[in-house]
Amino acid sequence: MNLKVNGVEKTIAASSPTISELLVLEKVEMPEYVSVQINGAFAQSKDFGTSRVAENDEVDFLYFMGGGSR
């Protein structure tokens, strides 16, 4: 299956994996803190185990960091 993950074209062996499976396949660090966009739309973390990616989807793994000083 062909996907674009974080802007990089990839071929993965799995056929239509769930978001949770893709997080494992891509060895995403701290998956409990990642937000996932598929084709520009945010996926709900409660749906990661059931939502599937499809051929040629664009998937982005995003981490939102807070902090800083004034």
C-alpha cells in the first residue's frame, strides 16, 4: 500500500491498516501524545483502533508542545 507519511512517500506491507497499526508500523514515539491527520482532517484518538487508512492517503503525525517563557 502506498501512503504519504509526514510528507514522505512510503510503501507499507499492510493492507488498509488501522491508525493504531500504522503508529506501530511507523515506530511512532509516544503514540499516546500524537495527533493524527488523514488527508488534512484530524482523526479522533478514540477511533485510532477502528479508523483505517486507504491507498494514497496523506497521513501526518503531529505533536503539540506547550511551554515557553514571557
